[in-house]
Amino acid sequence: MLEFVARRLLHTALVTLGVVTLVFVALRLSGDPAATMLPGDASVDELRHLRRTLGLDQPLHVQYVAFLGSAVRGDFGESFRHQQPAFGLVLERLPATLELAFAALLLAVVVALPLGIVAALYRGRAADVLAMGFAVVGQATPYFWMGIMLILVVSVELAWLPTSGRGSWSHLILPAVTLGTHFAASLARLTRTSMLEVLGQNFVTTARAKGLGEPRVVLAHALKNAAVPVVTLIGLQFGTLLGGAVVTETIFAWPGVGRLAVQSIFVRDYPVVQAGVLVLALVFVAINLAVDLLYGTLDPRIRDE
């Protein structure tokens, strides 16, 4: 187990390094932030002085080495726009993003698991058709369209929920529905497929032959054995939720890391974008590590291997 965790931690470090490196290079190729910070009539000397102050006059490899050395210490420099430490700025917004992502995840699991189980138990019947119809529509609906439609209908026309911002639980509903619908559709389809494979196996037939009730057969025997691919999808899709949160937070003015990153990209605020990507990448790989460790609990054969 310790060897496995060590390998996964090494893999996590390499993945994080790769993500941060790609973001570092992509941001430098997108343009000069000094040009966006100065007025249009600024002189060449003013532009050169600001670039020197920000450290942007150094060769790219020198900037990269300096960036990695500072990042290891948790120092991403000061935000060009907010004039405060970029890492602290991102950490202030992180709870809002995690709140939205976990709310969407909980909503997706609560909706998708029953849909997938019912669709598998009543394969080819009306319940199956309705559940899979929801899955198809949910997967085909983009985040931005779903969010805008919910605002127009639920908030503007019906005035049931607030349109934007973060405050009470009512502010969380529309963003969570927007973010969780696509994930719920994918999860429902996978749950149905996995349950169909398990329900046809001999141990399920044996459990029924012993006289066990159908709820116990489905939940205690079939669902547990069908859970490995489902848990895998949950771990992988959590990263998608964090990525989708960028769009969702922008639509609903949700004060999370995603919205901060979008605003920082527009003004080429390198430190904030780099800190935000690193934090989200670490959250994503940590969730996937937890999923890998959970496999052994769900299926002892994986733990033995």
C-alpha cells in the first residue's frame, strides 16, 4: 500500500508540473500584460520600466526557473491587478468553487444512481426509455445554455431564485443544477450499463435463490460490485466539474476560482492564473488519489493485486 501511494504521489507531482508548465508557456505566448496595464498613450520607456518591474524582461527560461523556485515555496508573486499575493487571493476564492463543485456532485449522484438502477431493472420498458432520454438530453446541453435558460425562466420569469451571487442556499441551486446536470446524465448511463452486467452474473442469481429481498440483492450485492466503474467516473468527472465551474461561475457571478481565473486571463494577470490552475490541479489529483484508494474497499481483488 505504501509503495502504491508513493507511486501515485510521484505521478501527482509529474502531472502538476506538466499542467503548470503548459499554463506558464501558454500565458507568455498570449501577449504582454504590461501593455494592458498602461494607458494607450504610454511611452516606450514606461512600458520597458513596467516590464522590468514585473520581471517580464528576462528570458523565458529564466522566468520559468524563478517561477518554479517560488511556486515550491507557495509564492506565486503579487497579482498585477489586485496588488496582493496571488496564492492568497486564490485560496480566498477556493471554498466557493469547492462548495459549488461538491453541491453539483451530490446532486448528480442523488439523481443519477436511482435513474441508472431503475433503468437497468426495467430494461426496455418505459422507465428505461425515460431515464436514458434524460441522459441524452443532459449530455447534449451545454453549460452556458443551461445556465442562461435557468436564469431567464426560474429567476426572471418566475422570480423563484436569485439570478447571481453567493449568499444563502438559494443562490447555490441554479449553479449546482447547471453544473450537475451534464454529469448526472453521464453517471446515469454508466450506472445502467454497469448494473446490467452485474445483474446477469451468477452470484446475483444465487442471492435471489436464497430468498433475499430484491432491495437487498440490488443494493447490497449488485450495486457494490457495479460501483467500481461508477466511482472511477465520479473521480474523473470531478475535474470536469472544476472545469465547468469556470463557465458556470462566470454566468452566475459566483465568486470562485473559475471566475477569478477568467477575469485574470483577460488582463493577463499571470500570477493569479498560474496559482489558480495549480490549486485546481492539486484538488483534482487529490480526488483521484482518494478514488484509487477506495477501489480496495469496493473490490478486495484490486487491493490484493
